Amino acid sequence: MTSLSLIEAAAGRLKGHARVTPLLSSPFLSEIAGRRVLVKPECLQHTGSFKFRGAWSAVSAMDPDLRRHGVIAFSSGNHAQGVALAARAHGIPAVIIMPQDAPAVKIDNTRALGAEVVLYDRAGGEDRDAIGRQYAETRSLTLIKPFDDAQVIAGQGTVGLEIAKQAAKQGIETAEVLVCCGGGGLTSGVALALEAHAPRMRVRPVEPEGFDDVARSLAAGDIVSNAAPSGSLCDAIVTPEPGQMTFPLLSRLCGPGLAVSDDEALQAMALAFSRLRIVLEPGGAVALAAALFHSDKIKGETVIAVATGGNVDAALFQEALSRYA
């Protein structure tokens, strides 16, 4: 299981390789929310999302003899790019199994980073696990899971270390920390780091409406699944259910989950661009959307929203700006 010591070790390996992203603010956003809003822009991270942290943590922690054979990953795009870049930097092969309906920019970027991309029909029910097993067995590739991996969670947890340090410099001890949540790797890692370094902060997962399996699982006290495999603009955080490794951490450390609509995510994207000059994808904007448009469900004077990714197709970004900018 992931521990604080594993997160701190991952931070050491990430030093000089991952970017330390800032905490941004805008008086206009705080006015909308009715409280102080700070945004952690992981869209500025290498490959445009926090996923690089977990990918680097996992690849760099591998036994060198095992690592040289290469790695394989399943991803709709952000984990794919993170693994592809980490693999390229370590000089090893990477095979990425991606849904054919993933945003074109994510597929193209993954290939551009040197990975071999294998597409599958997610909507049609094609079994990605079977495809992955075939590639892994024939090529002796090591699977790097997108969230249910101790080293991946540890790498994502470095976001929490940075939040604690940066907030302390601003005199902030208490806050609700909203995290865009799919399988829970980032959310659980951040919560574990903040438990030790900022214990008065509470982490809350944020998901798209209709795909809020984490929120429903937390409320039920047991893992529940989404009814459909896809159907939200927030593709980056649509997962079947919380992870077996992440859910115990989420249950112990997190507050109730929040859910936002696709339209609210698009509006948050437009506001992030107009007020902070950052580019977000829908799945990377849901935490900010919750901070801005669900303030009645949030407590305290300060909210920190982790903006997790910015890999959005140009047409969808233009739609967000035309509708809400």
C-alpha cells in the first residue's frame, strides 16, 4: 500500500523531472464562489496533466532488469502520455491501449511521444484487458495501472505535498481541497499527503454527473460501479469504479464527493482561461466547477481546486469559450 514515506520517496525521484505547479488565484473567481478560491494548475505539468507524476514514479521505481523490456498501460489519454514520456526518458518501449473514441489530441500526442498506440472499441464492449494481456505476455511488458498502483498513487501524492507547502506560505491551514476524480489515484494520494502535512484540510473528490461512482461508493461504504462505460465530456475521469487500493484511502481520508454537469465543466474551462489564462479539459475542470457552482455544499473560507489536465481538442475548447467566455 502507498504510504507517506512512499510519497516522499517519489518526490525525491521526481525532483528535477516534474514541474512544481503554483497556486493561482483570481478575485473574480473568489467572488463567484463566495470564498477564497485557489487553483493548482496541473495542466501546466509535463504532458499537460498530473499523470506524469505517477508515471515517472512508477517507471523510475522499477527494477532495471524488468524495466528494460518495456511497459504497457490502459488510458483514454492523460495516463497514456505520462507513461509514454516517462518510458521515452528511460529509453524503454511503451505500448498504450487506448479507446478509439478518446480525444484525437491525446491519441496523437501519445504517438508523438514514441509510444505504440493500440486502439479498442470501448463503446462496443471490446475487452481492453484481453488485448493488454496478449501484448504483455508476448513482449514481457510490465503493466502500469492508471490509479491502482502503489507507486502511481505515490507520484500523484506529491501534488498534496506541494499544496501543503504552498498553502502554509500563504498562511492557510484550513481548506476544502477539491480534486477531479476518476479511479481515485490522485485524490487518495493528495489526501494521504495532506493528512500528515496539512491535517486541517479536507479532500473531496469531484466527478461528472452520472459517473460519480466514487461519491456513491463513499456514501454506501462499499464500491459501486457506473452504469455506463462512457457518455460524458469529462472522458479523462470516467472510470467504472474506484480502485481496490484507492477506495480504502478515500473512505478513511475524504469528505463527501461532489458531482458537476458537463455544462458546468465547460463554463469552468472558459472562466479558467479568461481569469487565469490556463487551458483546461472538461475532466480537468470539474473541481473548479464545483468550487464555483456548488458553493452551498462546501464549508470554510478557502477552497483549493486541483485543475488536473489541459489536453482538450481545439473544437471543444472553442465551444466552451463561445458559450461562456
